[in-house]
Amino acid sequence: MKQSKGKKFLEALPLILSFVIPVHGMLVILLQRKVYPFGDRSFLRTDLYHQYCPFLNEMADKLQTGESLLYSWDIGAGTNFVSLYAYYLASPLNWLLAFIPHEHVIEYLTYAMVAKLGLSSLTMAIYLKSHYKKNSLALPLVAMFYGMSGYLAAYSWNVMWLDCVWLFPLIMLGLERLFKENKPFLYCITLALSIMSNYYISIMICMFIVLYSVALIFLIPSHEKVSKLGKDGQVRSRIRFTNYFRKFGMIVIYSLLAGGIAAVTLLPEIYALKLTASANSTFPSKVTVYFTIFEALTRHLMDVDVHLKLAHWPNIYCGVGIFIAVPLYIMNKNTNYKEKFVNLILCGFLVISFCVNVLSYIWHGMHYPNSLPARQSFIYIFLMLSMAYQGLLGLKDRTSKQIVGSAAFGIGFVVLTEILNKNTDEFNWTSYYFSALFIAVYALLCYMYRKRKVFIPLIIAVALTLTTFEAAINTSATSITTIDRNTYMDYDKGAKELVSAAKAVDGVQFARFEKNELRTKNDGAWLDYPSLSTFSSMSYHGLTDFYRTMGMESSTNAYSSTGMTPVTSALFDVKYVLSNAPISTGSIYKEFGNKDGIYLYENPYALPLMYVLPSDIEDEWSHNGGPIKAQNSFIKKTTGISDVFVEVPMTTEGSTQTATIAVPGLYYAYSTGSAKEIKVTSGDYTKTHKNLDRKYIMPVPNCEAGTTVTFATADSTNSISVHLYRLDEALYKEAMNKLKTQSIVMEEFSDTYLRGTLTAAEDGLVFTSVANDPGWTVMVDGKTVTAHGFSDDDGFLCFNIGAGTHTIEMSYEPQGLRLGLMVSGGSVLLLLLLALLHILLARRAPAIEGVDLGPRYGLFSDYPQEYSAEEFYRRQILGEELPDYDDEDDDETAPLSDPGYTPEEEEAVAEEYIEEEGVEDEDIFEEQEIEEDPVPEENASDENASEENASEENASEEAEPSDEEVRAEVQEPEEDEAADDSKDAADTSEGASEDPEKK
């Protein structure tokens, strides 16, 4: 029957609140923190600052300018952009960047994050409503803590994970529908979207799917009695046994199909990961326990600082109300004991996984996380909140002792945590006292709701206010750090204008830019210029080693131009250097221009993208003895010129070394000691260089004749051993000019294709300053040649060439992309065919006297069981949902899809059914109320006294009707009779459902 707009709104209100409350809570926090446009701050923290924001800007540039999405020259000497997209940028929302200007990419990130937190709460509410078949205002009370959990307080800035988090409840809902109702499409589509959005978090989701599938098989009954209408019109009953192999087969098939749909991003990512440091991960050799289970559970308290480092603490806060709701769930005798057992086992296993190194290694895709621990803990939070919601649904059935006992358990846990942690600074006093206070208040509200001592809507309103307040307090106290937005943006305008001017001068001739002082290692992606630097989980491991060999900074998943000298600048085609202050130029660098305090310097001796080296350079070049000696060796073996760098004598006194400059010029130093921080002083220049264990070269500016240069370390436990070198600028120019005579003249250049002419005086090796990636195809004079990585480090691409003038072509296609497109296309086609099959089966479903039974048979049955014809008929005419066999206590009703009747016809048929059965609408709803509301304790004796009579009535009502009675029930009513009584029947039914408690 049709519902009024007001009633529809009330039914949707719990879902609306589940989305609106977290969104408004986050907006209030951003307002309080003065985040733009509410102030001049920005929500850029950790990797969001260094990686995600620059990468998203690079994607925005590509979408807005039509550049290729396959490859980027702006990141790390060239990189596979498909792999970068799959790891960081694959959120469907990110395609909106096509309309976001550069100056507002930061705001897009911030408010996309807010929207995804709201979506997380919304999908959690959708899952809870569908799983428990209860549409209650308890939904936002619980669901908001999924979107404002400790996990998202810690990792909300990991924007590439958030899509998987908000999709996860829908995946679980789809999995349950697949098992219980043979409906696979929600599961398949949401899992495919998750894998496409971020394969890494999806690994953890897939692992849990395996565990949860086993749990569902355990929960499904082994057999059931079903009835169906035969072709001869007779109703027959039989016992049907559950086909566990079929259900397991369906989960395998549709999981593989989801992976197939995502293959377009998944396969290129798999190939790209082989080139990263992650490929070298090894399984743990021994079992280690990080902390106890109790210590892990203490992270449930309020205002516990989120953990992002290597101590492995999980961020599992999801509201202290779980200390009451979960025990109530466990004590609920109406809940299937198997379900409670399974949920508690799954939660226990996840907690143990936080504590044990081997399980943590497996959960993280056979890899130890580089900080940011327990990345799967949102799954644990999902399970806890699911149990908490069912605990609240049974609240009116719980005794006062159970409510008080749950509160005592929660407060006792808090007190015990304070006692055991009194000698640590892991928790603030607010964690203990605020947690205990909220637990006590929630217990009081539960008690008042149970006793109906206060107007129920008032209790619900207070509960919503308190939970919102709790979630906002915790998120505000543990998350949302900010920086000055102007500091991140001020450099941009002048730098972008200078870069554009230099590109216009170079035309088709490719050249790289670098910054004298990097803000991030992805400045090239942020400012849109070709760069040598990157910080990315998809960085090439070979370049990491080669950069270190040449004295440039590198670490596990990063490498940069820090430590670059004029030699490496020229060898790697870095023609321009940006600086926010004048730099020492010697006779090499020339000022190109300046804008808004930003300076651009040009190195006219920089070599093009590829040039010819001797054939034996890889074997003859020595790179031992430090990076400056390695550069000397490289120049000597390729040009015959020795000692481009000349060492300067040093004097050592304790933890200090000094040198007096005799010849002015460009000076560079390198530390071979154990000191990780060294302070360099040269005239009025002072700088402390950190992380020197990364073995990069330190520039020493302002070296005029007579200047004293000092190197000092404040850490007396580490030795200082610095070597100072002067660049012989005349020899440097001679060497670069000699190499330039055998370099490429570019004729055509784009993101994925280049063509030029190169002349070799003799057979040699063409060195390219392009990251070695198997996706590159090299052609010499129209013939494909084999390319390989340079030297032992396998960093840059190179290939052999014969003497003479040659046309060189290079084209790029990510490995696995073509195969991924074919697999994804085939998988989508297969899914569409299966959907078509579903529709065809639905149309062939039998009908009873004009009543649409829907698709009840075959692989894609709309309903979990084959219901008896009379039960289906009665439920559909009265506008009720079919019952779930695994939820016998569920008596909630909701309209079915249109069975083919007008509202007037539905009411008329319902009226005839009621008259034939001899029952009134009020009786039907009274029966539901008796099942839903238990008899109060004080009336227990009355209930026992009437038990015998009730059992006799139930036995009479449960007797199955004969086939003749079924056929009589399905006769069409006369329209004139229906019209007379339809209004009264509707009024009676509607009135009975408005306030069942008064009955």
C-alpha cells in the first residue's frame, strides 16, 4: 500500500542521520580548526602532504590538458602512471578532478575525505538495517562510530583507503545475500569497485571474505521444509537439504569475476610491484608477540592518541557504548548461539592478529607495513558495531541486572586499564574519566529506556546528542592536524610561470627541473615539471640503488635530487634549478629569470635524454669508495678526463672538521662516518643536514678564497669523517661537451612516445636518463632492440647501438594493461550475460491466479527459500516482506514490489482474505506485538496460566490448509465489493500499526 511522504521520510530518517551526523561533526571540527574556507589552514598531514596531494594534482593536470594517463615524466625520472593510479588515485570520485583548478586541489582532498567518512557511516547503517531487518533510530547511534572510529581518526588522510572502508559494509551485505538468497550482483560489483579503488586494502577484505564465508556456511541450516505449487495446481511439501558446495562455488565464481572486472588496474599493478622494494619481502623467521590481548583492547577507550608508527598498536576505538551493548548482545538469549560464537571467534582472531607478527605480516599482504599498523582494524570495528547494534535492539528484553552488570564490566575495564598503565604515558587521564563517564550515562539511558520512565523520544534524542558529542570529542582530540595553507601554496605562482617560460624556449627538446630545497620529493607533480625525485610505494627499486651510488638521497621507497652535483645534474638531464634564494653558480649556472622571489637557473651543459657511452662502461666503471669518486670514475671512463672533483685537505679536532678555501668555486662534501646529522658553516651560510645515513652529498655554498668551512656533529657517540671536494669547472665543461657530441636530437616528444636522431662515432651503449621499466619498447631504425638496466643497480634504461646515424624511437605501454583490458571487458560482458539470465528466469517464474510470485527458482532466486503458495499470497496481498528462515523473531513489515494490483485492488483483496479467514487487522498486528514485546516480569504468572490455551490456538492456526482452500483463497474479488470496504480496511490496518504498544 502507498505510504505518505511523511512516513517515508521517517523510515529514511535513521539512514539520513547516519550520513549527516558524521559529515556535520567533521565540518564543525574543520570550522574550529580554521581549515579553508573557514580560515587559512589546510588538512595536509603526513603522506597526504608529501604524496597524495601532489599525485592528485598530477592527475588533475592530465585530465584537464589531455595528457596521457599511462606515463608521467613529472615523477621520479619517469614513472608508470597506471600503477600510481591503481595504488593512490583510483577512487571513482577522483575523476571530478577534471573540474578542480590547481589552487583548490587541497580543498577537494579535504572535503572528499569528509564525504567518504559520511558514506562509511551510511553504508554501515544500510548493512545493519538489512542484516537485522530492523529500521531503528539506534542505527545512527551505532553507525556513526564506523565513520568516526579510531581507525578513520588515524587514517582519514589516507584518502586512497577510504573507498574500501565505505564499500566494505556493502560487500558484506552482498556476501550475505549471495549465501542466503542466491543474489550475487551486489557482492560482485562492490568487491570489484573495492579492488579497483585500492588493491592493497582489498587484499585484507578478501582475506576476511574467506573467513566470513566459512562462518556463513556454519550458520546456514543443513535442511528445511519447503512447499511449492506444482504445474497441476497442487501444493506439495518436501525436505530440502542445503547444497554447501554450490554456495561455496558461487562465492568463488563471483569473487573471481570481481577480480576480473578490476583486472584493468590490478594486472598492471602486479607487474609494477615487481620493480619496487616490496618485491623483496620475506616471511618472518620467528613468532613475536607485540603486546597482550588486554593491552590491545585498551585502545577502545576515548581520547587515546592514534598510533601511526612502528609499535604496532591498533586504532580500534568505536565508541565506549560497546562496553554495554556487546555484553547485552552476548546475554541475549534470543540471538542464535551459533551467531554469537562465530562473531566472537572472528573478533578474537582479529585481536590476536594485532598482537602477533606473523598474522600481521599475512594480513598486510605478505608484507610488514612501513608504519601505519593494523590497517585491517576497520574490519574488527565493523564486527564490534554489528554486535553492538543487535545488543541495543534487544534492550527492552534485558533485565535491569544485565544493564547494570554491563555498565559495571565497562567501568571495571577502564579502572583496570588505569591501574595497569599508571607507569606509562600512553594514555591521558581524560581517556579513563571520559570513558567511564560516558559508559555510566549510557547505562542510565538504557535503564530508563528499559523501564519506560521517561518519554522515549526524549531518551533517543539525548542518546543521539551524547554519541555525537563523544564521537566529535574523540575525533577532534586525536585527528585533524593542520598546516598553514599559504605556506604550501605561496611558492606555486612564480615557479609555475618560470617553468612554463623555460618549456616554451626548449620546445620539443626535453629537459628536467629540480628545486634547490625540496619541500616534498613530489614537487614536480605539484608544480607540473619533469623531475628526478619521488616518494612513492611504486618507486623503482633499481633507481633507489643507483641514486645512492651517485650520492643522491634514497631510501626504501624514495629517491630525490638532494645531493645532486653539476655532474649528476648534467648526466640526468636536469637543465634547470629552482630556488627561493640566490645560489652559488660558479661559471656553470646562469640565471634564467625570477618571479615573486623565485629564481630559475639554467645549466647549459646538461646532456639530453640519451647519449652514447663506451660499450664496456658497465664493466669498467668503478663505483667503490664513495659517490664523488664514483662520479670521477664515470667521467674518466666515458671521456678520458680525470679528477673532475679535487679533494681538499681537512683538519679534525674531536667532533669538528675544518678546511680553509684557497680556490673559490663550487664545493661538495661527503660523510663516511656514522654521524647522522652534521652542521655545515661556510661564511654566513649555516645548515644542519639530517639523515646522512642515506649517503647523500652535501653542497657547501659561499666558498670564496679565505673562507673557513666547518663541519660539526652534536652527537659525540658518532664519529665524524667528512671529505670535501672542489669541482674543476674547466674539466667539467670539457667532459660534458664531449659527451654531448653523441647525444640525441629530439624530433618528437610526448608522454608515451619519443623520436629523434643520434649519431655514434663507434659501437657503443646508449644511456638514457629514463627509469628502467619493461613497458618501454625501443626501436633503432625501425627495428626493435633489447633494452636493459644500466650497471649492477639496474636503474636507468640503456641499449646497444652500432656506429653511424640512427633514428631512435621509444614507446610506452604499461605491462599487463592490454591483458587487463581484455580480462575486464570479458568479465563485464559475462556479468551482463548473467544478469540477463537472471531476468529471463524471473519472467519464467510461475504465477498463482494473477499474483506475481517473482523469480523463485534457479541460480538467481530473488527469495532465499521456496515459500508455500498460500504464505506467499497472504504476505504479498497484505504488503508484507517474506520472512527470513534464519531470523524467526523478525516480524517487521514493509511493502513488497508492485504485485500488479492498483492500491484499491490490493485493499479489496486484503479485505476479502480477512473476511474468509475470520480475523481482523487488529488481531494480525496484535500477534506481531505479542511476539515482539515479551510479557513483563510482574505478569509472568498470568502468561504461564494461559500457556495451555495459547498452545491449542497456535496448533489450530499452524495447520496447513488443503489444496482446495488454497485455490479458494486466490480467487479475484469483485471490484464493486472491494470498493465498498477498501477505505475501512485501510483505516483499520493503518491505525493498528501506528501505536502497537497501547494494545
